[in-house]
Amino acid sequence: MYTYIEQAPAACRAILDARDERVGGLVQLFCSHPYRRLHIVASGSSYNIAMTMRDFLQEALSIEVTVGWPMSYTLYDHLQPDDTFVLCLSQSGKSTNTIAAVEKAVEQGNTVAVLTCNASAPIDVAGGNVFEYGSGTDDYYVGKGFPSSCTFLALFGIMAASARGTLDDDARDALIGALSTEIDGMVGAFEAARAFCAAHIRELVQARRIMTVGIGGGYGLALEGALKLNEMTGIAANAYEMEEFVHGPTYEIRKDHVIMLVDLGGPGHGRMMQLAQALHLLTDHVFVITTSEGHDGSALKLPPVCERNSETAADAGSGLGTIRAIIPFQTAAEAICSELDMLSYNLVNFDFEQKMKTKA
């Protein structure tokens, strides 16, 4: 995983620098009609990417953005209004459930676009308009694919909002500058995450249970963090939305459980601070991944997002910190595997995966 984390900044930078070529086609398709809704269909890490960027896209585009799973879309949620733009995400382009969702969207008559790392993968023949992220196909566990896909979606939101007139030129430029700053900060975030995981490796390795918690874009990060811990280490891990976490799940917390909170600031910051402090009553292993001030020594503090030049940019740009804030979760999963000298836990799941085939 470390190799792909190290490659991620260059992949994100390449997408940013070639944004007109890389993202322009999707922007043009989206702006060809006054769509009032964006419905994103994805599973696994792609679903988590969509959840991470949903609020940013909604704020920038000033339309409703919803996220759903491919099988649910195919069986139940495909009756979307005519003014809905359907965007299907599949890192590999081989996910059978997402391929089926693309085919269903085409059948329903909605405009459907596909984002993938491999435009020549089987999803290419499903009938949608296929676009490549640009991060490459050599990406184990979506180590560089997660931040680079978030970069792509951020640019799509910024450029489409600019084209539709919901983002003025100053706000657009400020957001692109903020995105560039976030990419520059990825190397420092990785260094800080490795030092943090080294300092707390015994707690991570000995955890009987890990619970990840976030809100807004931070909830998408919590989902991906739990998924990486599940599939790489086999440690029981689940993600929760911040307020739902206190409505039942906290009752299962024991002293040997690790709680990882994501605090990216914004309107949920005060409540997250309160939660972080209260959780010490239940376990000593409370960690906060944060871009905000005020948390104690158990926090992994990432530098705050840069100052922006307009109120609109400040509001929309609060989600850009997610591009760096995923790195601590990725690093923790690899650190646990390295400490236990295991390649990855998913090897024991091989027979099950063959029976429940999910890739074309």
C-alpha cells in the first residue's frame, strides 16, 4: 500500500494539470442539459469516494446529489426523473453490479456517464459515456485511486459549476488553488500518518474492534477507513455517521476497542469535539484525524485547508481536505499488516470470492 500512497500525489497533480483534457469531456456532457439532480451509482471504494465528495459536489453545483449502490439501483432505484444525470463509478471497470447498473440506466433513458481507471474494461460495452480518471490501473486496494478519484470529482464539480454559472471566476480559481495546495500537502500527511501509526502501533494491532466515525465528507472517509481495515487486516471495523454513532453503537464499546474519528471542521466540528472528549469514558483508544484545532494529544493533526478568496469558495472548499485525510486510514491498514507480517487478510477469503463472483 505504501508504494501507491507515495504515487498518489503525482497522479493527483497530473489530473489537475491536464484538467481540461481529463475532465472536460464529462463537464461538456453534464452541461449539455440543465440537469437538476446528480445520482451517483457505485460500490466498494467507489461508493466511499462518492460519499466523500457528495457534499462538495452539491455545494459547488447547487443541485441535489445522491449516492446509491448498483444492485439497489438496478432492482429498486432506477426510476429517476428525466432531469437526472446518472454517474456510475467503477475503479476496475469490471464490477458486474456496476455494469448491470449502467445497462439499466441506459434502458431507463437517463443520460449516464461512467468513470473508471480503465476505459477498455468490460464496462465500456454497457452503453454509457466512458471517461478515465487518469490514475492508471496498477493500483492495489485503490491506494492512489481514492485521492486521485476525489481530485477528478472535485475538478468536475468546480469546472461544471463554472460552466453553469453557479461559481464565479474568482471562486473557481480559489478552489483550484486550494485543491493544488491539498495535493502539495499529501506528502506531509503521509509522513505524519506513518509517525502517528508507529507511535500507536500496539494499540492498533491489539484492537479487538475498530469503529470509524465521521460526518459529511468525513463519513465517506470513515467508510473507506473501515473497508481498508476489513479487507487488509481482518480486524472487525465498521463506519458510522457521527450522530447515529451515539444512538446505539456506543453501547458495544469496550476498553480494548479503538475509535477513529474524522473531524474536517465545518458545522459538525463542535459536536465532534464533544464526542471525542466523552468517548474517553468508554475507552482510552480514541484517535482523531483532524484539520481543526482543539483536540488533545491523541489527534493526528493535518494542516488546515488554505484560506480562500471568497465566501462561496470557502463554503464549497471545506471538502477538499478529504484528499489528504484518507492517508492516515490507508497507512494504519498497511502498518498493521507490516507489524503482523501478513500480506493481506483477503487471501483467506479467496474461495468465497470465487463463489460470489463480482468481477467480469
